[in-house]
Amino acid sequence: MRIWCCLCFIDDGEEDKQREGTMKEGFLANADDFEGNIVNDDDDREEEEEASATTAKAQFALTLNRQRQGDARLMLFEEMVTAMRCGGSWDDAVWRPSIRCSRPSEGETSASASTAVEDCDHHDSHHKRAKVYFGSHESTSCYLAERDYNINQGSSISSNNGIFDHNFMLNNGSDVHPFDANGGKDDEDEGGLRTEDFEIRMDLTDDLLHMVFSFLDHRNLCHAAMVCRQWRAASAHEDFWRCLNFENRNISLEQFEDMCQRYPNATEVNLSGTPDIHLLVMKAVSSLRNLEALTLGKGQVGDAFFLALAECSMLRSLDVNDAILGNGVQEITINHDQLCDLKVTKCRVMRISIRCPQLKSLSLKRSNMAQVALNCPLLHLLDISTCHKLTDAAIRSAVTSCPQLESLDMSNCSCVSDETLREIALACANLHVLNSSYCPNISLESVRLPMLTVLKLDNCEGITSASMAAISHSYMLEELELDNCHMLTSVSLDLPRLQKIRLVHCRKFADLNVQCFMLSSITVSNCAVLHRINISSSSLQKLALQKQENLTMLALQCQSLQEVDLTDCASLTNSVCNVFSDGGGCPMLNSLVLDNCESLTAVQFSSTSLVSLSLVGCRAITSLDLACPCLEKICLDGCDHLEIASFCPAALQALNLGICPKLNTLRIDAPYMVSLELKGCGVLSEASISCPLLTSLDASFCSQLKDDCLSATTASCSLIESLILMSCPSIGSDGLYSLRWLPNLTTLDLSYTFLTNLQPVFESCLQLKVLKLQACKYLADSSLEPLYKGGALRELQDLDLSYGTLCQSAIEELLAYCTHLTHMSLNGCINMHDLNWGSTGHRLFESLSAHNGSSMFSFENINEPVEQANRLLQNLNCVGCPNIRKVLIPPAACCFHLSSLNLSLSANLKEVDLACYNLSILNLSNCCSLEVLKLACPRLTSLSLQSCNIEEGAVETAISQCIMLETLDVRFCPKMWSMSMGRLRAVCPSLKRIYSSLLPA
């Protein structure tokens, strides 16, 4: 068996590069390759290896003589050893001298090749694979241990991953090792390993291989055939080669003839793009009597082939593509009694005559014949599209000769006239599909095609509104395409079965009236003058009418309509709201898109089915009234002129009206709403919010929001947990007292307000955890006394007093007594001069520590964790405090939980002395006056000194006690030098990253 004939399936590029190597590779290499399968590593050691081989041979002979009478298979093994000595090749489980399996010469016939294969295969009728033992044993590998072999590319046991020494044992049903003196017992060798530990069974039955190979294509089958003889025989099974695909392959006549002889039962052949295509196809016709499908092209096919087609009695399908038939100017006759499918596409021929009584499908697409004669009484499908040379009379004669025709494609046949269509309508009573696109001479006037189900009239310049009268007689019509019919001005159809209609790029199209109750798809796009649409359908579920800029009137009676997209319909007026409200004809509508409908000014919907509404970019809308109890989603981006909004009722869960800066009146009745954002509604003065499940309300920058609105909201929304009233200057004490109706309130933001008294907050918000009072400049120093003297807000954890005017003493008392705070922000506090918790003048901390009974914290036990932590402060931010000069936090301050301290942008800060056991992040960036830095922070991991004018020695001393420091930022520090980076790493071995703006020295 010569698999080299199958290798023609390899790609041309790969075949050119591997023509010599690939044809020689594997089990069918040339005789000279087989002679070199196993060669010595070094030719200079030939005499020494011959001596070693003689010794090894003697040892093998002694072992074989002991069992020769009891085990007939050892005779075969002796032949293997002889072959190894005489320069043979190993095939499957047997070594063969290279002269016995040599490749046939080019002149040898396939019969002689088969004989040679049988001669090589007579001993391997059961296709048993050898057992392979990997490794080395003293008792089993004495021969291979003395001599190494190199397996070249021509060997059938070559490996891409490496070359190994193997011990082979024939597998004929016994597991006795040929070298085992104990008769195959499971005795362990000196290394304690048994031969079973190295055994890999490779037995695969032919049935299993057949099933596996059924999933491979021809190219992979050829690759699989190179593995072994069993795989070669399995891959050559005729079941895998019933379809011979030689498309664009450089196959010779001799190779194809050999394939035809080897697989005479092939049923499909593809010869498209092959050289000498005429000779090859003649050979296929004469040799393959079971041929059912034939594909050819990209060449010249003589008329002798079409005359010989009658010999292929089993032929059912013929495909000829891009070919010259005959000499290109003569008549070609195709005569076949069993042919069912014929394709002669893109072919050059003067005249073609077809007589096929069983033919059902015929395609002559893009062929340039001038005449065609058909004698196909059972023809159902005819494609003559883009046959420009066919005259009107030729088309009429060809089509009318097929009385059973059901589908006709004559698109791009510019000569077709209405007279031809009338003749076709009379002759082909069963015509269901007609494609007359790009036929400029047809208008369908007085043409009656009652059985049509699909009609395509794209780019037909003669189609006008009068043509709709003819189309209306096609009462079976299901699909209609009228794209680019530039003379069409209106469409009015009442077709009971119409399901799909397309009207794209109809420049003069202005009016659409469709009364089709089975209509399920309508595509209308880029019809610039379309202004009126009236659609009635019981099946339409989705309607897209995008970019109809002149559409002003829309009437819909669509009981199943669910989605409507009217994006960029800039001329739609407020009357469209009646179409989509209850009683407007769309009772099941759940999604409506009106983006960029710039003519809408007052939108009012009352729908029990609407779920999603999008009004993005509708800048002219000033009033919005939605009574949609199922409405869950609304988009109002770009509605910046909205003044009045009402959502009563609505199923919204979240609503963002912060993009409506002119909103002044708001009514919301949403029983499921949990989040409401009114941020930026600066003129909102009247708001009625009834949302019993509301948990988050953001009314930032609502400068007109007053106490009465806040009181009404808190009364109706008792579950609010987060309330943002930042920059709401109109909120006073009355409004804050109403917060007592919010028992779950935990977050309150009163930043940038004019509050002077916080007593309403202390009395009403007992569960408050976060309080933000940024830039509340009217708060007196005593306004926070209830926090640190009266014990107010015991649950408070986060307090933000940034940019306030509190004095130094008030801040110190707050920090001293509010030990339950975990986050504290004092950013930009201009009245804070020092953060000194260790001076003798501040006995507050000492008394607090004595009161709590805390033990003194010394530097000797700084690495030992403290069991009792008096202060819960974790994060302290003092960013941009211009007057702070010194920060001192000794162990007596009991800041055992402090993990983050931010003192950046404090320009006058000169001294920092910290002893905080759990501090992990310290930011001193842009503290340009910093001179002294003392750190007793064993858990510090990140230190930022960016743009600090600090000495190098001070930094070294500071980080020497930070045994867990990983990141150090000293960028733009003028007194830090590049050579000091090494000293910093030496002082602090835990450093992993040092950020420096200096180039290495």
C-alpha cells in the first residue's frame, strides 16, 4: 500500500517545502532511508562497536537457546536481533531487513506494490502491538546497555520529544519476559522495581481504531498512517476515502489513477483547481462506477467529458465552477438520466443544452451563455442570476419549459420584461419563490402570481406604487423585499399571510399602510421622506424605525408588540404617547426607546405593561408624567430642561434625577424604590416622596429644599439609612428634628451647610455611625461638647470635621474623650497647631489612661501586642493643615488600633514622633519643613516622604525600628542621594520597594 499517493492532501506550501522529506518520512521511506534507520553514533568507533555487538549477540543467543523449544516466538526475536546487526529496520513489533520493505520505484504498478505489502504483512494478520518497556534492568537490557543507537528521521520509531532505549517483547498472549530466567515470575530486580512498573500496553482493536479514525480528515489520516502498520491499515479503510477531495492540489494523473484503483467505491470526488483537470475527470468517470457527486472547475473541460457522463449511472450531483466548457464557442450538451443536482456556475460557453429527466435543481449563475435549452420536466429550482447575455426570449423559453418550477432566481438579468413574467406565471403554476432583483424593466403591472410566497424586488427601478396592486393578488405571499426601489412612494398591502417586509433606502417612500395580521418582522430604514406609518398585526413583537427624521404620524394596532425603537425620529410629536398608552393599540408593550426625539416636550404615559422607558437626549422635554405601575427602568440622560416629573405609580427600584438641574417639582410613588439620587437639582423646591422601602437618599446641592419637604419625606420613608444633605443651606433645626422618624439612620452628611446648632442631630439620630460636617464654618467651639462631654452619639464611628473652624482645645478634647471613634478627618483645619498627645500640659490623656486602668506602654515591650486597647481610632487624616508643627503620639496615648495616619501637605510640619504598635501606613508627602522623624512602629509597611526636605541620616534612624517596612517613597527629596539607597536597605532589610527620582550612581 502506497500512502504517498494520499499525501497529496497536504497544503501546497507545505508540500513544496516537504516534498522530499515528507514523502520519505515514516513507514514508506525509500530503501536507502531504511538502511540508515539505526546507525552508529560515531563512525570512527565502528570496529569497537562490532566487537561489542558480537558479544551481545552471543549473550542473546544463549538466552534464546534455553527457551527455543518451548516458545516458538523466540525464533522471530532472533531474526530481530539479526536484523539489528545487519542494518535492518523495525516495523511494528518485528525487525525487517531493509531490502524486504523497500519502496517501489516510480514505474512499479499498484499491483506489485500490493504484493510487496502483503509480503511484509503476512506475519501481522492480527495487528497486535508490541509491549514497550522503558528503563534499564541488569537482567533484561545487557545488550542495549553496551551499545547506543541513533534513530534518524526515516525510522518508524522516531520521536519528536527525544530518543529512548527500549526493550521490546512480542505480545502474542503471554506475559513472559524473554530475558527472564525465572520463567516470567514477578521477581524484583536489584533496584526493587518490577517489569510491570515500566509496561505500557498499546493494544488497540481494529474496531476501536475505525471508530477513532472516523473523526479525522484526510490529512490527519495520512499522519496517523505513519505511526505503525496497524494504523496504516486502519487509516486506509475505504470507509474513510469515499470522499476524495483534491481541491487545489497538485496531483498527477498517475497518483489519481492509483487512488481510483485503490478506492474504486469512492462516491464523491472534488477535482477543482487541479492540473490537467480534463484528464483527471475522464479517469474519474471511467474508473469510479459508484460516483455520486463530482466537483470540478478552474480549467478547461472538453466536450468528451459531457459525452462520457452517461457512463456514470450513479451520478446524482455535478458541480462545474469557473471553467471553460469545450472550446468556449461550441454547444455543450448534458444528457444524464439520473442526475438530480447540476451547477454550471461562472463558466464560459456559447450555448448549453440540458436533458436530464430527473433533474430537480439547476444553477447557471454567472455563466455567459447566450442560449440555454432545457428539457427537465421535474425541475423545481432554477438559478440564472447574473447571466447578462441571456436575452428576454431565451429566458422565457428556458423557464416556461419547466412546468414544475417552484423557485426561480433571475436577479441581475437586465433583459427580463413584464411579458416574460406573464408567460412564466401562466406556465409555472407552482412558482413559490421569485427573485427579480436588479431587473430594471419590470413593473409587475398586469402580472398575477397567486402562489408566490417569497418575492424579492430589490433595486427594481420600475417598481412604483401601482405595482402594489399586482402584488396584492399574491394572497399566499409571506416575504417581500423592496430595498432601493427609488420610484416607490407608498405601500398599501392587505395580505393575510405576509410575515416579513423590508423597505430600506427608498428615497421617495412616504407612506406605509400594512394590514397583515401575520406580520412578524418589518424593517424600515433610511427612508428620508417617510412621514406616516400605519401597521396592523397580531404577530409583530418587535418594531425598529430608527432614523426616520420626518416621521410625524404613527398608528399601531399590534396586540403582541413588546419592543419599539424610535431612536432619532426627530419629528415625532407628543401625540405618540397616546399610541403606547393603554387603549392605544399596544397592550403588551414592555420596552420603548425614544432617544433623541427632540420634538417631544410633554411626555405622558399611562401603561400597565410598560417596563422600560428610555428618553436619552430628549432635551426639549419639560414635563414628564408616568403612571406605569410596572415601570422598572427609566433613562433620562440629557433631559436637562425637565421641570416637572411625576412617577405615580412606578415599580422603580432606583432613580437618578441628578442630571435634571432645572427640576423644581417632583412626585414619586414607588413602593419598591430603595435608592433615590437628587444630586444637583438646585431649584427643587417641592417634592413629595412616598417610598416606604427607601434606604438611600442623596439630596446634595438641593439649595431650595426646605424643612417641610424633609419632614414629609422622613415621615413617609422611615427606612432611610443614608441621608446626604450636603450644600442644602435651607435645612434648619425643624428639618433635623424630623430625623427622629428614621430609626435606622446611620449615615448623615451635613457638609457645607449653615448649621450653628447640632443638638437636633444629637437628640434625633441615636444610631448614627457616620457624621460629615465638612466646611460647617458657623459651628461654634462648644457645638460638639455633647459628643465628648454629654456622651451623645455613642454609636458614632466616623467623624469628618475637615475645613472647619474648631479651635485647638476643642479638637484635643474631642480626640481625648471620643474613644469610640474609628475614623477621624481633620483636613484643612487652620486652627490646629499641634497634635501633641505627650506633653505634660495635656493631662487629659493621662487621666483617661488612669481612669481606664491601662498599663504603661514602654519601648522595651513595643513588639508585644497589647491585650486591652482603650482607643478604637484606626484612621486619622490631617491633610493640608498649614499651622500644624509637631505631631507626638506616645505609647501613653493608647492608640493601639491606629493603622493609617495621613499628614501630607502640612507645609510647616517639622517634627513627627510616633509610637504606634499597629500603624501600617504613614503619609508625610509634601511636608517640606520636616526635620525630625522618630518612629517606633514595628508594623509599619508603607512610608511616604515624597518632596520632604529631610536629612538622610534622620530617615535611616527612623526606619531602623520599622522591622516590617516594605515600601519607602523618597521621590523629589533634595537631601537624598542615589548612593544612600543601599544604606537604607541595609538599615531596614525588610524593604522591597524604594521609589526614588534619582538615577543610580
